[in-house]
Amino acid sequence: KTNKISHAYLFVGPRGTGKTSTARILAKMVNCEKQSTAHRLPSTEKTEVSSRKTEDLEVPCNSCSTCLSITDGSNLDLFEIDAASNRGIDDIRSLRETIKLSPTTSKKKIYIIDEVHMLTTEAFNALLKTLEEPPEHALFILATTEGQKVPQTILSRVTRLDFKLATSSEIAQSLQRVLDGEKIKIEEEALKAIAKAAD
């Protein structure tokens, strides 16, 4: 609403709660070529995000070249790093070298670091220096299933968002929307059983 964005986010939550998907959507929102009031969510969608209505949030168009390249993984300014397999100081140092360079085609370079809690102490220290003095053109999105393993020094320099698992009733509601759309009938008890099994 204020057209301001943090330079670094930490998404914390169990597996399957949409942390990486949300990171990609945020990357689109920041870099969408057609970002304007024309792409706000329709007012018929009344789902609440925090205390704000969704019609106040701008959404990516999903049709411009930037949005499409983020979807298909070909965007040169989006870097997805799996910290479970790239956890050393050399990996973070090489990342820091690319950060200095301006974006190729997008407004901002986006760095998504998944399973960030797996970084070594030395790698965290190297990352900290970047988070302390980030270039204007960079946005960091760190994701983890174990927020308690992220050092306090990092936590103090990011905006933390906690993701939670959907409840069985929320899963049932989502399934019901699909069933209605496909014109499939189902007994309520069967729907509840599927939602519970989905965990």
C-alpha cells in the first residue's frame, strides 16, 4: 500500500506451506512490467491478508516477459539457491560478487535462498555483510523450515513472515471449490476424510 518493500525477508514455516511459491510471486510483484492499478485483485475476492483486503494489493500480470520468464525459470535476475547443497562460504562469496552487478532486464535482482538454516557459520557471516549494506537493486528472500537455527544477527536484518499449514477445514473448502468447478458430487464425510489425509 505504501509502495515500500523490505530489502530482505525471512519466510519460516513447515514444508508445503508455499514459502518458495510466495517468494516467486513476490519476485513477480516487484519486477512486473505492467504493474499498475489495472492489475489489482478484483473486489469480489474478499480473502483477507493480515488485516488488509486483497483489493489493496497489486498482483503481477503473469503475461509480460518478466512474469513469464520467472514462471519458466529463465529470468536472468532471479537466483534460487539451495543452501542445503550450496552452504559454504565460497558459495556466498560468489553470490556477493554477482550482487554488485546491476539487473540485466528487471527492476531488481531477486535472491531466493532456500533452507537458509543449512548455511555454515562462516557463510552466515559473509551473508550478514551483504544484508547490512545491500545494494538498492537487490532483494533477498530467505526461506527455512527451522527459523530457530537462523542466527540472531541475520534475524535482526530481515522482515520475518511465518507460514502455517492449512487446517483440514481450509483444505476441504479448497477441494470443494475444485469439485464445484468440475461439477463433481461428493459426500461430506468423504471430503473431510480426504482433507484430513492430506495433512
